[in-house]
Amino acid sequence: MADSLPLCPECSSEHAYEMGALLVCPMCGHEWSPSSEAAEPADGEGEGERVVKDAVGNVLADGDTVVVTTTIKVKGSPQGIKAGTKVRGIRLIDPVNGHDIDCKVDGFGAMLLKSSLVKKA
């Protein structure tokens, strides 16, 4: 192996291995992305958690209530989610096609939203 894998950020074990796009430590079971490994030391926060901000710049957290700022068209539905709709108990996720909020919208069910289309209530 020309380049060695990094040490585990949790237990500092040298026995990490690749599994798909992730690195896995067999000693403690920790999984991490090699790209997030490079970003962690530059943060200065220690944990290196991703900060998600709403349309006006407020920091969002799991469990927050947000309000939809613009009408969103929903594929397969005759009407979309209207501006002003409250969404309670959001969950932040790793971005999937730009969508970084997982939630349940009344009348629509579970869906993914973009943080740029909501504002903290």
C-alpha cells in the first residue's frame, strides 16, 4: 500500500480499513469519511460538526421548528407546500442532493427539505 490510512479519530487505532466511501475502525467500531478527517483539524471546534443555517442565517439544530419561506412544488401532488407552513421536529442529515433536513410535513408526510428554503420559527 503506497499511502497509509489515517488513525481512528476516536481511539487512535492504526487498524482502520476502507469500506466503500467510509473508513472503519475494527477496535471501537467508529466509521468516518476520509474527507471529514481532513476538515476536522481546521475547524478548531474539536468535533468538526457541520453547521446548517436557514435562509436568513440562523443556525439550525435537531428538533427545531421551522417555517417554509417559499411555496415548494411537490412532485406527484397537485398543490405544493405553501409558504408559511410550520414544520416541527426537524432532523438534520448529511446532504442528499442538496436536501439537508429530514421532517414530516402535515398533509404530505415524510420528506427532505433544503435549509435554504426554511427559516427558524
